[in-house]
Amino acid sequence: MLGNAESEAIIMNWKTEWKWIVWVVVGFLACYTLPVGLPRFDHALLEAAHLVKWYAREHVLLCLVPAFFIAGAIGVFVSQASVMKFLGPKANKLLAYGVASVSGSILAVCSCTILPLFTGIYRMGAGLGPACAFLYSGPAINVLAMIMTARILGLELGIARAVGAVVFSVVVGIAMHLLFRKEEAEKSAAALQMPEEEGGRPLWQTSLYFAMMILILVCANFGKPEASEGLWFTIFRLKWHLTALFAGFLGVMLVAWFRICAWKVVLVAALTSGTSVLTGFNPLAAFTVGSLGLAWLTGTDKGEGGAWFDSSWTFAKQILPLLLIGVVVAGFLLGRVGEEGMIPSKWVADAVGGNSLRANFIASFAGAFMYFATLTEVPIIQGLMGSGMGKGPALALLLAGPALSLPSMLVINSVLGPKKTIAFVSLVVILATLVGWVFGMVF
């Protein structure tokens, strides 16, 4: 027999354990009632697997790996004082928002690829407003996408998208600054106490170094234009030659400025070239070997290179799992282009018909959660317009869709927190809804 004291010691503490019991019951009921065997459910699971496989093949290697290296370089080679000077809370507002919007537009990447870069500049001290302007402008302000929109969907939509995206990046940034101005004021006060950093690499070297990495990222992901001639098609045809050229320049910089062993750089270059030849000039295989080689060069270096790799790896550990989880969920709910997930595409097509305020809101809301690879939004909207989608909802989706996605929201939340993430997403959705509605009434 147990005494009273011993009996009290083994009694469950319901105040703390009831949450675990609820989670166990909910989890069990979810597993017990899984609609396995239902065609739509089974197909949605297959779509989730297909989408994450496609994402891993098309975006992790070509988009995210270069972005992680660039973000890591921002954390190591760009001084916090420099970031605060141009993008900090006390920076000249015209300069800060101008730099943020232009920098993002130069990259012309998808909503996921911009995340490591956004995380890097924000953690280095960039103000919330300029950082959010950069976050929106990167995937939204894409020159090639604007041209495709004008050619395929009409000149009015192309111009409206171009103007709207540029204005949005600034308006969203300023709105975020005003909404959280108290926290921004605290960041400004902390910045005033931060000493100026001295020494370091000359600015022209750092600028060229970042230019090479950005050019590699842009060229490797340059999408095929609609026309089979002209400047854009020429760049597309030569994209891998240009990528190799800029990678060669980067290798020279690693030896000359970062003191990476020359024989290691030559070895990586030889292995990359050899892989290209042995695989029948498969660019993805060569790019993979080159990326692994850069990781080896930096990861085994005991100087700046090692710090660069460590910073890049930190970003990858934080961001990549969240992105992949988001892609799986997005694939399960919405499917791939031309396929369906749990949510029937007919529901979306019916909901965005016409130019009502409701249709514009649904278009911008749905676009915010869907995942659009760069340039894929144009044919998707072309199909929706063929099913009755109005010009207003089409513009709303164009303004909200490329800039946001469910995977990107998960990462933004890990960086900014729930309150700022909800504010950022809400601003994009509301502004896209209103602009689309007005555009639909005019045109």
C-alpha cells in the first residue's frame, strides 16, 4: 500500500498534461479518419509529391543554393554600418526605398529565392520598411514577366502590372514602417550607439564580388521568352555560357581577394567542366558539381571563406525545411499547373469570374497562397481568363501571387514573427484587391 504522500506524488498534473492529451486525441482522430482511397485525396497526395520533387529539381539547386551563398556573404562581407547607412531606420527614406526596390527588381527571382537575401539584410540592420520593399520587389518586379504579360494578356495589364508592382513595393514598405514605427524607433536608438566599422575590403571589390554572384543567379534562372528572337532570347540561348563566364570570374576573385588556394579552385573548375562534357553538356549536373565545389572551397577554409560557408549554412538550416513543408502543403491543396489538389480548380475559376470586389479579393487571396515559379503566372492567368476571369482579378492575382506563397509565408514568419507577417500579407492582399477592382471598373 502506498502512503498519502506517495499517492500524491504520482497523481497526474492535469493543468500541464491536458494539452498533450488533446493533441494525442486529435492526432489519433485525424489518422483514423484519413480519407485514403478517395480519388481526390489520393491524387492530392500525389500532387504534393510531384510538386516537391519538381521544386527540389528546379529551384533548390539553381535558385536557393546561390541565394544562400549570397545571403551568407551579406552576413560576413557587408558591414552592419553599411546596411544601416543605406537601408537602416535612420537612412534617407528616398535612398532607402529606392535602393530596396531597385535591388529587388535586378534579381528577378521567385518568392522563395528572395527570402535568404531578405533575411540577410534584415538581420544586418535594415529597417523594416526598406526590407519589406525589397522582399516584395524581388519576385514582383520582373522585367521579362512584365513584357510577357503585355504580349500575352494585353498591353493594359502589362503596364498596370509594371506600375503597380513598383508602387506596391514602396507603399507596402512605408506602411510596414508606420505600423511598427515604435519598434523601428527602438532599432534606430540602438543603431546610434553602434560604432562605425573600419577597415575591410575596398568597396569596389565587394561590389564586383556580389555582382558576379547575382549575375550567376540571374543567368542560371533566366526563363525562356515567348519570342524566338531578339535580346531576351539571345540571353536565354547563351545563359549557361554566361553563367560559366561569371563563375570563372568569381573563381579568380576567390584566389585574389579571399586567399582561397589556387589549386583547389582549379580542381573545382576542372571537375565542373569534366562533368559537363561527360554528361553531354548537362548544365544542371555541372551547376551541381560547381555548387558542391564552392561549398568545399569555403567550408574547408579557415579564414573568411569558412565564415562565409558557416553563415550560408545557417540560413539554409533555417529556411529550407520551412520552404519544403510549404511546397508539400501547397501541392496537396492546389496541385501543380494543369493539375488539381484537394481544392478543385473550378472553384477558383468560378470565384474569380467578372470584376466584382469579391472576385478581386478571392484572386489576390488565392494568389498569395499559391506557389508561382518565375514566369508561370502568365499562362496560368491566361487559362483563368479563358474561363471567365475578369481583368481586375487578373491584375490582383499578378500583384499578389508572384510576391507571396505559402512556403514564403512560413519563412517570413520565422524572421519577422506572426504579427508582422500577418500585416505584410494583409497589406499585399488588400492593396492588390483594391487596385484590381479599380482597374476592372476602368478597363
